[in-house]
Amino acid sequence: MNDLRANFPITKEKVYLNTANHGPPSIHVKKAIQDFLVDWDNLSRHGDKKVELANQSFAKLIKAAPEEIACQPNTSRGLATIAASIGFKQGDNVIVNELENWANVYPWTLQQKKGVDIRIIKSQRGGIRLEDIEREIDDNTKAVSISHVQWLTGARHDLKPLADLCHDHGAYLVVDGIQAAGALDVDVRKEDVDFYACGSYKWLLGPSGAGFLYAKKELLPDLNPRELGYRAIKKHSLTDPILHDTAQKLEFGEPSYLSFVGTKASIDHILSLGPERIEKQIIGLAQRLYDGLSALNVTMVSPEDPRMRSGVISFATENHEEHYRKLTEAGYVISLRTAGIRISTGFFNTVEEVDGLVAKVRELVG
């Protein structure tokens, strides 16, 4: 994949190991946005059609049907849309966990106003164990919401056993996929996920302002959106609008067309390379990074189990703020988080870059 580095100009200047924060812009994305601006000048932008085409590309990426994809402005909005649409009643409960980003917490804690119990699972070794969820779930559980890949620890969760557990109790499995889609070979049908929300600006390598929400087609009739925009309506009426019978019923108004145009170009690039091939490159580099760092005087935050490996590797040192500063000064684009230093390996990264980072950390920690 190293021959593709020319598509990411930042790689000529920096060692970019920060896709879990924000993916770098590629030449493909820049050209697509520039072409759209030309179309805009000519009053021929056809923005809604271009959003639909982006939805179709995302559907291919996660092995879904186009009618199961709704455009959203970001992951947070997608999760909030589902939480507001599945219909809670007093006595229901929702299961989340302590590792989640706030985007996958607040949509559920808001349901407490309806008498919904929020059950929070404690983490073990950087991840969430199925058996811990199994102890909390019951037939009053409405939803289990979890990240495919945890944003701080990089723990990758096996979704199919969790989906089976949820469905045995009549619960939905809701997944925050922003740290997975574009990095892993995602198959929502094989994993039997009910809802999968994702933003554009991390592993999808697009600009901010675009997002996607997968809703399993068998569940679409059960969803009752609490907010409506023009894109959700099949037949407009002042008093009784008729919603689309596809996931489009979950959409709102004017999307960020520039964002969706740029994101479609990036997703199409990912599809052309092959998600399976991309995952192999990303996981291979991440495992090499984990192995190298774990031999040093650092504390690994990411799980040791290779089956939980993703493109996100986090570690802590006795002075990780200072070490983060020195790594940044040395040309490494990385993230400082509450748990320590977070590194994320993109498919455009190289073995030499990973080994160079490990060597620099060795120099810093002694």
C-alpha cells in the first residue's frame, strides 16, 4: 500500500499516525470537492442526488442495502436519532459501558426522563466482556449500545455473539462505528447488527459534516422518528405527512453537500483498494506497534488479546504529556488523551514509521 502515500500529501511532511482523531485529506477528496464547487458555479450541483450516491457507497462498504442507509451530519446525530426513534417506555433499560465516548452515552441517559434504567458495564483490560453484559441484560432491555472499536483503548468487540445475546432478550444492538468503518472490513448483515452509526472524518477519510446511519430493513416499520426534515417525507402534508418506508425516514433537511461529495470520493477509494486488504495492513501495523511498545517501560492501555486488535493503540508513560510534546516536536502527528498517548495506524503508514516511533519512545522512556 505504500505506493498510495502520494495521495496523502501530509505524509511528505509528517509521520501521520492520527486517523482515529481525524483522517488526512487525500487528493481524491480535494478533487471531488473542487469539482463540486465548479458544478455549484454552474448551478448544477444536484446535491441531494450526490448525497444518495454517497449513501450507496457507504452501503457497499458495510455490506448493507442502500435503502438501509440514512445520511446524518455525524455519529452523534445518528445515535441520537435511533435513541429517539425506537420508542421507550417506563421500566425499559439500556446497557452502555464506561469506555464509550460521550456521543454514545448522552442519547441513552436522556431516556431516563421516560423512566428508563441505564446500566453501565465496567471494563476489563481495556475492553467489554460479553459475560458482563450477559449478567445485566434481561427481557426489559431495549437496547445495548457499544462501540465496534473503543476510542480510547482501541478494543475491538466481536459483534455477532453480542447481537445473538441481544436478540435472545428482544433487545436491539446499536453500534457506534466511527472507529471501525473504513479501517475494518465491516459486514453488518453477517454480524446481525440492528443499527450502526458512523461519521465521515476519521477512518472514512472524508471531511467533517457527513455521517451515515444503518438501520436493518426489517426494523424500519417499527421506527417512529421524533423529528422530521424534508428528506424524510415521501408525501408532504401540513397535517399528516407520509414518511419514506426506507431508512430515509430518519433523515433531516439540507445536508452538507460538500462533505458528502468528499466522503463519497474517499469511500470509493477505500472500496477500490478493498476493505479486507486495508484491514490487514492496518491491523498488521498496529500489532507491530503493540509488540514494540509493550517491550518498553510503558503501560499498555490497549488490550493484549490480538483478537481485540484494531488500528488504535494507546499507552501511558510516567510523563506522557511531556513525551507527547517531544514526539510531536519530532514530527509525529498523534493524540494525547486522558488514558495516555493514542496512536492510530492508517493503511498509508509504513513499517518504517511504526518502528521509528517505537525507537523514539524507547529513547524517551529509557
